[in-house]
Amino acid sequence: MSNKHIDEIENQMKLANESLPEKECSLFADDRPTTVGAFNKYYEGFLNWARSRSLWMLAFGTGCGATELRPLMTSRYDMSRYGIAPRPTPRQASVFVVGGYASIKTIKRIIRSYEQMQGPKYVIALGSCTINGGMYYDSYNTINRLDYYIPVDVYIAGCMPRPEALIAGFNRLKEKIRAGECEGMNEYVEKFDWYKKNQKQIIKDWNMPDYNW
Amino acid sequence: MEQLIKKIKGMVHLRAYGKQRDDLHFVTVDKAQLEMILAHLKNYEGFTHLAFLQAVDLLEEGKFRLIYMLYNYSTNVNLGVNVLIDRDNAEMNSIHKLWAHGWQYQRELHELFGIDFPDSPRVHESFVLEGWEEMPPMRRDFDTLEYSNRTFYQRPGRSTNDPAEYMKEKIYKNYPAAPVIRRDNE
Amino acid sequence: MSIWTQVLYAAISVTVATVYGLTLGGIVRKIYARVHGRFGPPVWQPFLDIIQTSSRRVSVSHGNMFLLGPVFRLAGGLGTYLFIPVIFGSALFGNFSMAGDLLLVMYFVFFGQLGMALGAGQGGHPYSPLGIARGLAQMSAFEVPFTLAVIAVAIQYNSLNITSIVAAQQGSFLNWTLFTNPLAVIAAMISMLGMNMHSPFSIVLAPQEIPIGPPIEMNSGFLSILQTNRGLFAAAKLVLFMNLFFGGATNLLEMIAKTFFIYMFSVFVGAAYPRFRPEQSFRFFLKWPTVVGVLSIIYIAYLGGVS
Amino acid sequence: MISTLILGIALLIIGFYAMLTRKNLIKIVIGFSIADTGTHIIIVSLGYLRGKTAPIIDGAVSMVNAVSEVVDPVPSALVLTAIVIGLAVTAVMLSFIVEMYKKNKSLSIDDYQELKW
Amino acid sequence: MVSPIYILVLSLAAGFMLSIFDKGGRRLSLTAFYGVLTFNLAVMVDWLYRLAFLHAPTLVINTAGFKAPISINLELGITEAFVLLLTNLTGLLAAVYLFKKFKESRVSSLILYLLLIMGVNGLVMTQDLFNMFVFLEILSISTFALTVLTKNSKTLSAGFKYMIAGGVASTFFLLGVVFVYYFTGSLNLGFLRAGQFTDAGMIALFMLAVSVFIELKPFPANGWALDVYQSVDSGIVSVIAVVNSAAIGFVFYKIMPLLPGNFLTVFGIAGVITFFFSNMMGLKQDNAKRLLGYSSIGQMGLLLASLVFTANSPANIRYLIIGGLFINHLISKAGLFWLAGIVKEEKIKDWTILRNNKPLLVLFGLFIFALSGLPPFAGFWAKWEFVKVLVDAKMFFVLVSVLVGSLFELIFLFRWFTNTVKEANSELEPMDPPGKGKAFSAISFGLLAVITSFGIMRFFYEFNWIQVLPILAVLVITLIDSLPSKVKGFLSLAALAGYGYYIYPLLESNLQLFFGVIFIVGSAVNLISTLNRKEQSKGFYGFLLMMIFSFGNLLIASTYLEFFLSWEFMTISSFLLILRGQKAQRASLMYMIFSTAGAYLIMAGFSFAPALTSSSALILAIENVNLPLISIIALAIGFMIKSGSLGVHIWLPEAHAEAESDVSSFISAILLKAGVFGLLMVAISYISHSPNFDVFYWIGWIGVLTALVGAFMASFQEDAKRLLAYSSMSQVGYVVAALALITHLGWVTSLYLAFNHMMFKSALFIAIAGIYYRTHTRTMYKMGGLISRMPWTFMTVLMSIIAVSGVPPLSGFGGKWLTYTAFITKGWYLQAGVLFFASGISFLYLYRLIHTIFLGQLKYEHQNIKEAPAWFIIPQYIFLGGIMAISMFPNLIIEPLNSIAMRYFSSSIQINGLTVISDLGYWNGNLVMYVTMAVFAVPFILLMLVKGRTQRVKQFNIVYAAERPESPQTTHVAHNMYAHYRKALGRLTLPRIQTFWNGVAEWAHTFGGFFRRVYTGNGQTYVLHIIMYIVVIYIVMGVR
């Protein structure tokens, strides 16, 4: 392959980051995310077991449903016995609990945070609003279906779901993880352009790189 | 309070006066005289606090009603000063010099109702809607459902239930009707 | 003893210490949960967490220094541990204590902290330097009573050699520094609260104000290294305290028992007290613990405290 | 001799007093002159020997017994020189005053204080 | 062979003839005028040659055919000839200076000038009191008249005051003469003897002496003189200040033998008081010529004092002191007055225009240096010997007054100098080119100053050429200054190599060799960084070489004077180097003031020291010298000023920060070590004798607190170089504290730390220099994220800060280990605790340094900058190599240091293979290094295994609470980084010491301002002063 060709391919690998001002282009990474596959089956099985026993949740209340996360941490419901722990930074978290309705302004932050989490990463969507818009289905600034913007592993219906429902949701997530079904991270990469198209369609004021590393 | 209303009447053209509660009154004044009366109320009558500035879309009349809600700390009285402005090319003088925080309300009104406040700081920056391109969404002629359908992806199979009926049917089917509690003030 | 035997012994010793340190961490979480009236995570939760973080498929690095930060940190923990004789008279747990004395250990502690600070700094996140600035400042404060205590110990045993300090405390439990020089022990134990960064001195990680501070950008494998170090380093510190003040240990069980109780001290204090503000913390260490430290030196050096 | 000496000293003191208290430049110079004169009188009176004559060798005093008959000639010689010098200094001073008056139209010493500290 | 009487005759005759000549044109009269002046000078040259080299007897000229005492006789001895030579020379040059004026003014000025010169000649030569009066009056009247050479209101009023004062003084003189005659019957000095005076005769002598004394302008009866100095034309005033004063001073010298001892003491003290107060009052002065007036008066006071107080000294010393002070005053004062005339600016701050004329600026500097008594000029030697005389005579009050007064003088002179050179002045008006005559005179005196300095060094002290080498280096570099900077740099490097080769055999002990490595090798490596200079750097290498050679000379100095001379050379050169910085005005001034104060203390300390008994280098010879306590204290404080100890450190951060960036490394890494070297010297003497007061215990505390405060201050700096400066202060505090232990281990520690500090601080300063070169800022929060742009520099800084902080495995840990071991062994427990606190705080500033510059967010404007140039990188890595070497193999340095310290103590450490064993513990740097490498490798491999697929991201890819950062500036945590620490302990960093010194300065200024209020400007008040002064002196002397 000629050098020119390699350059072209490399350029395809790069993101355009068109919405950034020129002087900031060099301050953000412009690499395109890639899929990272699993290890061999048995080893990955072991890892998935460990992952499912140690779910680090991003403590980021994106909607009213986040209110239900607080009792989950208290003595009454005690999520720590399932190995669930809140982490203050997306870099370290593995589970993103989207707490209910997501306005356009919030979904932008959700996308940022989701992309900054290190895979394998899981999303639990909380409440009816994330499923079909819920009571905000006709609102001009609330999205209706979360799975058009980020891959969702588990939905928990309800308006709002009780902590018990949340625990049930987490347990469902654990099962899925152990079954190796939670490949949202790779899914996002594979359908990257589709997700971006959807995201950019509603987020007019993009003002961030196309992929937030 | 009557005295105050009288005084206001003496000063400006008082279009309307209404009393909602003992501590909540509304007056309607002319657009041109608004600033004067607000300044007077703030400086001489003790209405030092601008509780909020809000707009009502009077689509049928082709007007916006702006409500400047003032509060007097010493007498605990709320006074809403209303002013009607034209809906087309809606524009109003800024009051950020009277109440510094007014600019924030005006920015909001500009974004959500499309009312312009020339001179108000940062009034044209986006407030909660980042990058909104349509008609200001709080105007009543904005069809939000249509917008939602057009913009967001609907999940098919959506249905709506009245929660009370639904729960009665699903959960409390076998229970006797709940006793009606009579309250004294009803 | 050939160098390879030594390396093998060191590897075993490090493994034991790490496992022990992590388990201690798990126990502490359990204790906290029980104090709260919760069931709490299993004792082996720290191990699961380490596996989980290290099994992340991707990670993000801000540069070479960021990459080396956790390495420095763990190397600091390893180094600190490796220069401490863990069990008195044991070749297996003697480590490389022939390379240097107490001062080496005390300064090796800084190795990891400095490296971590540099790595976190390259992360570019404003909370990292904030946390580090707090940590360094607090360190400069709590090192004062600790140093005074160490000096008192050095005067008392006329040595900075940890092995001989331990040797001098053998015989009866009355020979422990705890009983021969209680003031120094008080100063040192208070400064240990700062060293362990449990509440009330948890101003570095401070989840509410500066979400976990320095390691905020650390992720995946980097984080797992840091977690490993947390276990090892805790063990190293405890062993050091045990050696200096609590008569050391002659076997593994004794070591585990002693360090457990030393650790429980800071755990219970942490469970009972809310967090200081940074400047309160600095002032605290430079007030009473320092006075106690000075008194311990006066007691030992000038009032004939050495019997 | 004593009386002239006292006179000289008195003149000296008067002169200095005038220099210290008068504001007028001319008066200060006059004070200086008085003091100068006082000095000269002191000099002459120191050289004076009672009952002797002026050290001028002429008909009145012969060459031979000049030593016994005349007062000490040295102070007299000194005084002559000193008078000349005093005159010169006074003259220069006065010429300065003239120039100063031309420049500033004032004769008060208080008006010449621009240089200080 | 022309009789000097012809000077008088010819001058007088020419005076009369000039008006006739003038009819034939001004050219003719001027020819005659200059002819006579040249003739006078020629006669004196001739006579001085005869008297000095042909040993001709003193010439006695009898007039009127009689012998003394009948006649008036003149005498011309060697002293007279010397004074007259210089005064005539000054007279001639002043006349040349005034050429233009003389050409235009009336002929009477020429006549008056000739009369003035004649009066001076007569006054010096005459042996008759009354004749003296006559010449005095001739001198006075002609001077009075000449004051109005430029006629304006100021000169007139000044002249008038001068006349009144002069009139009063001469009245008393005349009375004194007559009384002398009345009581002794003689007026001839040759025939008057002190013994002839009875109690009553004392009044005569008193009047005589006091009136001469008044003419010499004692404080406070000297307001008239100041007005004259300020207002009168520079040419004339130079004559008044120098020639007149010299003549009248010589009159005093001649009548001195008549005066009883108590008179002389009072006069001497009055002279000292004059010196002290006029210099103190000078502090407040902002008018250049009046300032010179204060200085002149002070110098005359000092000269008088030296006349009085050196009476019992050996003749050659006495003549050196008096002659040195006299020549110094003559040259520099006349020169400065002439420059004042050339510059034509009244206010000191307007002298900045002198920058337009480099030769004159150099000349100005020369005169200022000479006047301040810095080597190699005559005043330095005089002051050195004078201080010695004062110490021997136990005149401590005088000593202190002289030194403090000198310091005041230096302060205002250097304020003037630094202001002229560096004051920021946006519109620099062009300067009128000086007239040829004016320039000629000034330049001649500049040359004269240089010649006399070399003369004294060569003929009086017989110095080896190596002692003069620093000066020669400056001269040589000046000659080749037009070469490109790089060439000069390489030549300097070669010169340094040659110098090192030369002095290597002269270094007799390991200690010297060790400091030789620091001074010479360290400097040489540092010098590499200066090769990056692109501009011409005029003078830079000259001063640099001067400084480095002075360092070297300190090592091999074998007498106190040689040591002190090198010390002063070092101070001067470093001052000039610091002054090159952009905004270095204040910094360099402060440096100079503190250094000089230190130097005076050292001078006093050496003067108290007993004589040396061996001829080896001072650092070795001092072993056998039992320094008295006062000497130890003075020397210790002096040296500690140079090493920036607490209390006297305030010059240090300023100087480091404001010097050019490649100079700072020299100052920090090497200059401070000179102070340590000096302190070590004191300690060597201290240990071999058993003093009864434990000075070094307190020095130890000072060192410890210096370390603490320096670290504190460094933590709160925003300026990188200032941070490093405080860090240097802190580190040298460790060195001093360890040295003060006075134990074997303490000294090993001290030297180890010094060496280590030299390496890492050089590397750090050069690194910062490289960064400054690229970013043009020293403010740390304006940088950030440079690690990606300047990785090599980052590596240096990283290694260096590890070495500073004492984290194993690098060499810094060795220092810490040695320090604590040494302190605990000695029993200084609390000090060790404080040091540990300081070392904890050092992490704060070190992290701040590396974080705010290299980590965090890269700024927009630095996105594309390059790595520092190779000239900066090379020396950094040489130093890094050194650090790595002694970290890997500590024995490389511990063993030599062990042997050095073993010369003075028995060894307290064993070296067993690679392990160093002390009484308390042990340390194997080599093994630590290997273990560290191994434990570093293990996690690294582990990380490689677990980190997964790693994406390298950029600076804005951070979790910013789900937002994106606004800008690098607002995301970089750097400004006021330790705000919380300041909140907790910031009270400790209040600039109390700064405030203290500001207070001292304020007080000095206030006093100066207060005392100078006596000069009301009113002529009458001045007369009153004179009369009161006479009365007070009368009472003090107890004349009956």
C-alpha cells in the first residue's frame, strides 16, 4: 500500500470534530473508537463473574429518578452487599444509571459521560421516560427513546420505579453480564455513525468533539 | 394598600387593579410607564424585591402579559405589576438596572417567548435550550407534540392509563372502597 | 543467602502482605457497614474490585507521566514494604532491610506519593492538583509529630536500624515502646490517622468536595494498580508501626493480630469523626501531637526516660 | 592694653551679634566689618607694650635702640595685611550683594534660602 | 630643576599679565594660563621624582634673604610634593574641563583661577602661620569670586553664605595666629613645638585648629559648603571639593604636631561624626551634586579622622591610608563632579540619559566603585588598613561609625548607579555629546584611578598576578568585546580550563579540591548554558570570568587580605552580573548593600584575627589561628549574609529572580557556596581551639530556621525563579546547620549537601532558563502542560526535584540520611525535627514547580513551542549524570568527604563495601538503587498486562463534571496553589524580616531627613552653627 493510501485510511479513522473552534481542535483527541473483543470464553466468563460482582455505578443523577438511587445506598436497601458502589467519576464507573427523563441538555452530558466510561460498560435506564418518553412524550425538549442515543442494557419501567425495582434491575444486569450479553460498548462503536447521527440531530449546540475520550 | 393604589393611580394610567388575597395584588399599567412605577415602588414604597418576571401568552388578544412580581419585606405584601405588550415583534425595556438579577429572567423570556429586551446583558445567549432553532417553545402556537413526533423517536405501543383506575383494577380489585374522609373546610 | 532466594522470599512476603492488606480493607468495609446497620459487601470485595478494574478492555492515558504515576505509586509501596523487616528473626519476611534503616523507609514513602502526584498532575484535571496540594500539605503537617516520635525512638534505642529497634523490645510486652515511651506512641498514632487518610483526615480523596481528588482521571488498569498498592501500603505502614512501637512480631500470627488492632484504632476514629477542613487538619497536627512529640523527646533525652 | 583688648572683644561680639540677628544683607556685612575691626584691635592690642612707640624707624626712634623703644612690630605688620584682606573680603561681599539685589530685588537674607537640605 | 617658588611667582606674575595678554586676544591669554598651570604641574612632577626616587633632601626655601624664623620659609618635602602634584594635576584638568567657559568668560576668571592655584601651592608649602593666613585668604577670595563663574541667584546666595562662613572662620584663624604669636613669639611652624604652649596658649592653638577645622566643613557647621557644592559650576566645584579641601586638610596636617592629644581625639571623633552623619543625610538626597557634596564632606571627615587616628601607625601604613583615601577622594569626586557637569541633570533619576554614552557610563561606574571603597581602587586598601588600625587601637566606636557610614555612602552611591543603569525610563532623551575638554579630564582621571590601583597592588602589596587575574579578565574581555558572543563564550571556557589547570597544583588539601570542583567545574558546566546567548552580551563574559576566578582565588588565598580581595571581587562581579537583568535595579542594589555589610563584617573580623603563622592557603592556615570570639561572630555573620541565612536573606530571592536566567544558576549553585566556604573556614579555626561560647549552636539554629522559612516562602511563590531562590535559601540552610554541628558526620553531611545542591540547583535553574527562553515568562501559572513540548527539560526537573526532596534512590536521600543521622548523633533532636518539617514542606514547592510548569493544561500560546536549545540541555544532563553517579555509587563522594572531615575529626562512619554505617544506622545507596529499579519494573510489567487497549488522549479529554473545559487557563490549577496552607499557616510567611529591614531603611532615611533639617538654607543659621560648633568643641575639649 502506498503512503498516500495509508494516510487516507488513517484520516478515515480520525473524527472531523467540525463543531469545535479551530484553536481547540488540538486539545481534544480525534481518534475514532474501536471495538475491543472479549478474551477466550472461559477467562471472559471468570472476568464477567467478577465484573458482575463489582458494579461501579456512576453517581450522576440525570433526572428525577435519581431520587430513588439514594435510598438504595442506605441501610434499608444496602446495595453494597451486591458489590454495587458509587464512583464519582465516569473514568472509573462501569454502570451508568440514567435517572429518568433526559432533556436535550442532559442527554448531551449523558453522552459525554457515557463515552468517558471505560468499557465494558453498562447502562441501566430508569423509569418510563427513558423507554418511550413517559409523561413527557410530547415535550419539546425531552427525548423519548434513550436507546437511540446510547446502547441500553436494562430498562426499569415505572414512574418512578421503587428501589426494589432497581435492585431487580441490577440483578437482571448481573445475569446479562454473566451471560456475556452486555456488549453495549462494542455495539456503540459498531453503530457509531448511527448513534452520532441521532445525537447530532437533536443536539444542535454540539460544541464538543465527536467522541469524548 | 388602598392608599398605595390611589397613589399609583395618581402617578400613572392604571388600567386595571385586582386583589387576589390580602397580601397579593395586581395592577396593570402602560408599557411606557412601567419603569417609572417600578422605580417608584422599589425606591419609595418598599417593594425592594423582584420575586420573578414572567410572561403569559395571550394568543387570542395578540398580546403578552408580563408580570413583574414585587415583594415588600416590611409589610409582606406581593404586588404584581402587569403590562401588556404586542405579541408581534415583542419588545420590552430592560429592568436590569433596577434589579441586577433581572437580566437572567429576561434572558429566559427571550429564549422561551421570544420577547426581546434590548440592552439587557447576554440576553441573546441561549439559556436552557442549547442551540434551539425553532419558534420559541413557550408560545402557545408552538405545537410541541408535533415537534416531539418530528424530532424524537417514538416507541410504538404506547398507551395511557389513569393511575387511579388502573390501580383499582389491577391491585385493589378485591378491596372495599376506601372511606371518604370529610374535611371541615369543604 | 543468594540473591535469588532473597527475591523469592521478597515475592512471597509481598504477596502475603498485599493479600493481608486488601483483606483488612474488606474487613473495614464490613465493619463500617455493620456500624451503619447494613449487611455490607463481602470481605473479599476488594479483590473483586481489583479484578473488575484490571479486566477493563480499554483505558485512557494522558501521557507517559500519567502512565507511570500508578507505577511509581506501587513501586513506592513495594519499596517501603521491602525495606522493612516484617517478622523479627525471619529470613522469609526479612525483606531487603539490610539496604537501609528507618530513614530510608520514611523517605521511600514519599517516592510513591511524588510519582502519583506527577501522574495525576498530567491528567490535567483540576481536582487532581487540588487533592495533591491538600495531601502534600497535610503530609508536611502529620510528618512532624511522626518524626518527633521516630527521633524519640531513635534516641531511646540509640539506633535507626529497625531490626535492632525490634530486638530491643523483645522479652516482655513491658519492653514495648508503647510502655517505655508512651508519649512518642501517642504522637505517632495520631499522625497515623493522617497517614491513613481516614476521616477526619480524608481531605485528599474527599468525595464530596473534590470527587476522589488525585486519581480522578485514573481508570481501568491504572486504578487496579493503585488499589493493589492501597492494600500493600497499608500493610507496610502497619508493620512499620508495629515494629517501632509495639514490639514487632516473631511470627505471622502475632503480626496479623498486632497490625489488626493498630489498624482498628484508625478505623474506629474514622467511623466516629467527621472530616476536618484542610486548614483545620494542618493546624491540628502542628498543635497537640507536635507538643506531645516534643515532650516525648524531652522525656527520653533529658529526663532520663531510658531506664 | 587691657581696655583695647576688651574693646576689640566687644566689637567682635557686637559684630557677630549683628551677623546673627540682622536680616539685611548689608547689615550683615557691616556686622562682619565690625567683627573684623574688633579682630584688628585685638591684634594690635596684643602687640602693644605700655609706654612704647610705634615701630616706625624714623626720627623719633633710632635704629640702635629700636628694640627697647618700639612695640612689637609683627602684630602691626599683621594687622596691615589683615586690614587689606578684610577690605577685599568686604568688597567681594558687597559686590555679591549688588548682584543678588539685581537678581532678586531683595536684601533680606531670608529670601535666599532656596538651597537647603 | 626649578625652584617651586617660581610656581608662586609665575602664577602671580601671570595673574597680573593676563589682563594685558588678553588684549592680544583670548588665545594668547589662554596659552599663558594653561602654560602656567602646566608649568606648575611639571615642576611638581620633577620634584616628586627627585624626592621620591633620587632621595633628594627636603627643599627649604627662605625668602627675603633671611633664614627662618625671621623670614617666611617654604618647605617642599615628599608629602608636600605629592599633595601638590595631585592638586596641580586636578587644577590643570579642571581648567581643561572649564576650557570652554574660560574661553567665553572675562579674563578675570583666569586670573582668579591662577590665584586660587597659587594659594593652594602656597598654603601647602608655607611654614609660616601668618603667611598661611594670607594664602588662605587668597584662596578664599579667589574661590568666592569664582563661585559666580556662572552667575545666577543660586550661585550668588551660595557664594554669599560661603563668604560669611569663611569670614567667620578666617577671623578665628587670624585671632589664633595672633595668639600663637603672643604666647610663643614665633609664627614659624618649624620653630613651634607643642611643648611651648602653656594652658593659656591652648586657647591660641584651639582657635587656630578649630578655624581650620571649620574650613574642613564638619557636621553640622557645614551647610554653606553644601549649598556651594550644589549650585556652583561643576568645574569650579571640583576644585573646591578636591583642591581647596586638600590644601586646607594639609594645613591641618601641618599644625597637627602642635595640638595636644585630647584636641586631636576630639577632632578625629568630630571627623568620624561628620563622616557618619553626612553619609546618613546623603541617603535622602536626590540632587546629584548635593549628594556629591555630602559625600565630599564625609570623605573629608574620614580623611581627618584617619589623620588623627593613624598617628601611631607605621609610616608606610599611615601614608597608604591617608594617601589612599586622599587619592580616592580626589579622583572619584573630581571625576563625578565633572560627570555631573557633562550630564547636566540635577536629579539623580534623570541621570538615565548617561546610558546613551557607554564610555561615560563606564567611567561613572568606575568613579562610583572607587568612591565606595571597592577594590581595586585606592580607597579599598586605605579602608582595609584603617580598619585594622582602628581595631588594633581598640577604637570600636570609631570603627563602627566608619563602617556604618561607609555603608550609607555605598547605599546612596549605588542607588544612584543602579538607577542610572537600570531605571525604567521610557523616553530616553539623547544626551549632548560632552565637550572634548570635559571628556578628556574625566577620562584622564579614570585612567589615573586604574593606574593607582595597579600601582598599589603591584608595589605596595606585591600581589601575585593571579590575584589580579579577575580584573585582567575583565580588561581582556573588554578588549575583545566586539567578537560574537559564542566565540567569547568558548574563549572563556578555555580560559577557565587554563585557570583550572593552573590552580590545580596549588590546591593542597582535599577540601580545597572539593570546593575547587564546585567552583571551577561547576562554573564551567554552568557556563555552557550561556553559550546560547545570541546578542553580543557586552561585558558579560568579563564579569563572569571575574567572578569565577575570584571563586578560585578564594581557595588559594594565603592571607586575610588576599581572601578579602577575592571576596570583594566576587561581590563586585556578581553584582554587575545581577545588574544585567531586566528589572534588576532593586535586586542588585539590595544584593550590593547586604554583601557590603557582610564584607565590612568580614573585614572587621579579619582585623580582629591574630596574624597568620603559616604561608599555606588561608583555609589551611586558619587551623592554627585562634580567632577571638568577636572575630568569629563577625566573620560568621558576614559569611552567612552571603549564604542567605535567615534574617539577612532578603537580597537572595530578589537577586536570583531578577538576574538574567543563565546567571541565576551561578548565583544559586556556586555563589552561595562561597559563603559556606567562608563559614567553614571560621569553623575550622573554631574547632581547633576551645571557645567558651558556643557560637555554632546558634548558627545551627539559624541554619535550621533558614531551611524551614525558606521552604515555607518557596511554597507561596508564583515566580519560578523566586521559588527556586527560596529553595536555595532553604537548602543552604541545611548546609549551614549541618556545618554548625561541628562533628565529623556533620561536615560530611554539609559538604555532601553543598555538592548535591550545586548540581541539582544548577540543573533546575538552567532548565528554568530554557523554559524562559521559550515562553518568555517566569510566572508559573502562565505555563502548564509543557511536558509534551519540552520532555527533556521535564526529565531534568523531575530528576532534580527527586534529588532535592530526598526521595530515594537519588542522591538527595543520602543527604537526608546523613543529616538526620548527624543531628541525632549530635543530640540536636528538635533541630532535626524542624529540618524534617522543612523537608516535608519542600515537597510542596517542588510539586508546585513541576506541576504548574509541566503538568496540567498546556496553554494556547504554548501549543507549538519547541524544546529548549541544546546549550541549555547539555549542562543539565551533565549535572544529571553527576547526580545519577553519586546516587548509584555514593562512595564516590562519601569517601573523599570522609577523608576531608577526618583531617579535623575522628571518623564517625564506616564504609563497608557499598554500605555506609553510622552509629545509628546504615545505608547502601547502591542496593537501594537496584531494589528501586526492580520494584519499579514489577508494577510496570503488571500495568502493561492489565491496562488493556490504551488510548492516548489530549489535555481537554477530562471528566469535567460532564462538561467540557472552557479554556486551559481556567482549568489549570496553579495560581495560589496552596491557598489552604496559607490559610492555616500563612501567618508564618508574613514578610516580617522584610518589614524589619524596611523599617531599618526607613529609620535611616528618617534620621537622615531629620538631621539634614539643620541645613535651613539661611546664611545666618549657618553662622550660628559655626559659632555654636566652636563653643561646643571648646567645651568638649575642656580648653582653659
